[in-house]
Amino acid sequence: MRKLPPIMVACLALAAAAACGSDSGGDTGSGSAPAASGAPSAAGGDKPLAGEKIEIAAKWTGDEQANFEKVLKAFEEKTGATVTYASTGEDTGAYLGPRIEGGNPPDVAILPQPGLVQQYADENALKPLSPEVQAQIDQNYTPYWKDLGSAKGQVYGVLVKAAHKSLIWYRQGAFDDAGAQPASTWDDLIKNAQTLSDSGVAPFALCAASGWTLTDLFENVYLSSAGPENYDKLAKHEIPWTDASVKTALEKMAQIFGKKEFMLGGSSGALQTDFPTCVTQVYGQKKAAMVIEADFVAASVGQSGAKVGEDAKIMPFPKAGDTAPVVLGGDVGVAMKDTKGAMALLEFLASKEGGEVWAKQPGYLSPNRNVSPDNYPDDLTKQLAQTIISAGEAVRYDMSDLAPSAFGGTDGKGEWKDLQDFLRNPSDVKGAQEKLEADAAKAFKK
């Protein structure tokens, strides 16, 4: 995913393991996990995929690759198949494109953005998922996730790994000094910001030079204030950015953007601060009290010398409306060959059993609602997993990653730039809406 450099991924895995002192060892849980309904089984000791060779391609390297290979090993032991892993690097499209054109794609690919599912489906590069894989999706995921992995009336993808983006990280020492408590509502968050500001510390370090952090902030406020149905409509540009629901969300954001004392360095300082520098400002330099970003902040917390769960704590993103927002990023598994092995591997990855094997490794969150938080190796991840389960049907995917990249994923253009401009001039809500709508209309027409 574009929002997390490889070194940060590796650090996150180490940080999660070190932060809580857990010993994940080499235990994948494959020996004790019951067979998932519909997942490949080895009845009577037989290996149903003995002799089958499967290649799977994904972006992960280092610790993330090592952890995923433990999941693949559990599948091999269960089925008798031999699985080969190929790393695509960060540019998945650049790796897969030539292989697709050459007629030699991997059996299974893990895509970092749902938009690639649509792209490859349009190119006839994907195979519809088998009824057995779809049965696992129906059993373990909400209908939203099934729709997200579908194109042209066919189901092609299953979300296998999640990033939790509905968090606010705070520095416990700053909260203690100011007498502040974690907020459960947006109004409480703004009151806390004032309390922290009055105590002499900047409430927020914003990473606004990295425009995607502002899209994450908007998505959480919008999902909570406008609700999941409007979120889906705006994500597809079925309602315009000039809609009243967008105005409400931007006005709430302006409660932070409009007070220079709420942001370290004011709006100018925020716009010159990238990710993860803002995390360092909170935990390394102790110049601010909070940073609004995803679970992968844990990696930078560790690099700043703070400890997750002690000085560095999290609160769920406060409700700005009727919905408790849970926005996820994540990776989608697809079949590029219609083979028994490809479908069996995706069936395993979509199953409760496969999710539980993976959940025992650090640096992983499952979007599978039947993977119990008890499987995770540390308290922080257990807490994050529970918020995904508790949110139920209201969980949504990162809106900017669903949009055409010209609008939702390009530095200095589209939504990234428009929200940066809004941070510079938060009094002009109408002007911000008009810019967002003009850029969205242009991108969605292509």
C-alpha cells in the first residue's frame, strides 16, 4: 500500500513483538486449529493437493514475508501442495504487468488496492473465485467486502490483510500533565485539544505534507457524520463533493484547522511536516500530544524511543456523528489462474483457520469477522481487532484508495492537494467543496 514504506512495515512487525514482550516463536497454530468449513481438508491422512505446485505473488519482504510464509507452510502441511512465494516489491502493477502480457502470471496475487481488481478484471487477467472460496467469504465477511472484490457481476477478490486507520495516538504524559482523558466523541476531542493547548502543549502534530493523512482524517469524520450509505455513494461519486454531508465533515475538520494553536507550528508547520516526522514530534521530541493515523504508527513510536502501550497509547477515532468509524486499508487476494491449487489457497486464506494461523504472527490484522481477537500476540492488536468486529457492517475501505488515482492517490493533485489547500484556508468550506468536486468529476470521467 502506498502509505507505508517497506522499512516501516518491517519495523512495525518488530515493534508489535517487542512492545508487549510476546513470544510468537515459530508456532503458527496449524497443529491445533480446527479445519474450517469448506477449507481443504486431509481426510484419512490423505493430502488432497499432493504434487500440486502454486506460485503466489505479494509485495511483502522481510519480516512480513517471513510471517506470511508461515501461513503458506500451514497450508502446505494441510494439503500436500508446494507453494512458492514471489515478492512483487512496492509496485505490484509493474511486476504483474509483464507477466500477464507474457502469459505467465502467478497462480495467486495479493493486490494492495481494490482498484487493481477492477483494472485486471477489465483486462480479463483474473479468474472468478470458485463456489468454495465464495462460501468462505459469505461465512466470514460482511457483504461489503464481497462487493469490494467484485467486478462485472463476478467475485474475483478476498481481503486477506487489513490496516486499521481509525485511530488517534496520544502521549500519556501530555494527557496526565493536562488532566485530559481519551475522547469518545468529536466534541470531547475538541475540548481535549483546548485543555492540552491551555496546558502549553500543541494538541496535534499533523503530517499534512503527506496529503494522504488528510484524506484519512476526512474519511473518518465523513463515515461517522454521514454514515456508511453516503460514504459508499461519495466513494463512487454518486453524490457530489458539494453535497451538504461533505460540508458537515469539512466544518468539523475546520474546528482543528481553524485554530493555529491546535497544530504544532500552525497550518504552515503542519503543511511542512511529513509522515512519520509528526510521530517523532509527539514521542521523540515531545512537542505535541496526539497524532491522527493508522496502526502502523507503532513502528515510528518504537524508533522514537517510546513504548507502545505505556507512553504511546491509542483511542478509537471519536464519533463525529451516529457511526463509530472504522476505516481499513488492506490487501486483496485474487486468482490469475483457474487451477485447483489457486482456488484452494484462496479458500484457506479466506477461512477462519487460515486467518487464525496468520493472526498469531506480529504486525497482522484480519478483516475476517470470525477470527477471534484472542489469537493475536499482544494487547494492542487484540484491541484493534475487536474494534473491527464490533463495527460490523459499518466497516469501510479507505475511500481515496477506491477512487481513480488522479483524484485519490497523487501527490500535489486532486483530493490530496485540495485538502492541503483547505488546511491553509479552513474558512472557505464552499471553495474547498467546489475544488474537490471539479477534480473528482474530471477523474471519474476517465
